Amino acid sequence: MPLIYTSATMMAISIVLTCTISIIVINTEAFAQNQTIQNQSGIGKIDLNVQGVSAFVPEGRDIYTITGEVFNNNTFPFNSVQVSTTLYDNNSQVVGVGSGYTSPSGIQPGLKAPFRIDIFGGEIRGGIDAISNYTLQVGGDLQVQLFQ
């Protein structure tokens, strides 16, 4: 027996198909606009600035702590912002390393987020007293809008 569709039924099927296609197109456009490009160390300026850094040993603890903030000086947001440190002794020899993410780990343009790095004394060659200085490196995933 052949199926007979009225014009009202055909109109309803047409609307359902149109809505389904529209949803797919919208999702595809949104996906294309938010591509992630990961910054690589040493390749260009990434516009993440470390500010207000302090290093200390909490009283009664065998932990070396470095705190500060990361400021996003770019026009695009960064995700997964991580600060890494290398600890050195008096002879400029590496005695330890550590890292931590900002909180939150994503930073919008023009905003800043705090970070904290805790390195246990047992992870530092020669212990906490061996630390003479340290360096900090910052990196993150730059969120670039590719299409408008």
C-alpha cells in the first residue's frame, strides 16, 4: 500500500529536516572558530607575564614554595597556563625542578591568575639550603579565533 503524505505532513517533515541541518551547521561553525594552538617555548612572544613572585619555606615545613601571578597581556585567552621553575645552587648547578598551573588554569585577555609551586625538600639535591637562585618559565595554550 503506497504512503500518502498530505501537504501538512510534508511541511512538518521539511521543518524537522531544516532544523536538523541548521543545528549541524551551527555546531560546525562553532568548532571551527575555537581552534587551539599550543605555544612552544622560544617561538615568538606569548604575552604571559609573571608578576609578584615570592619564594619562601613555610615555617616548620620541608617545602620550598614559589608563588605569584601570571598576567595575560594578549588579546586572546590562554588555557592550561603552567609555570615551571628550575632551582640552582651557588655553582649554577641544577638542584631541583617543579611546576604548577595557575588557578584557574585559563586566563582571559587583560586578566591575571595566581600560581603556586611546592617543591619538597627531599626532591632538591642537597636539600632546601642548597638553593641559591631559580628561574621561572611560563607557557600555555593560546586560544585563537580563526574564522569570523
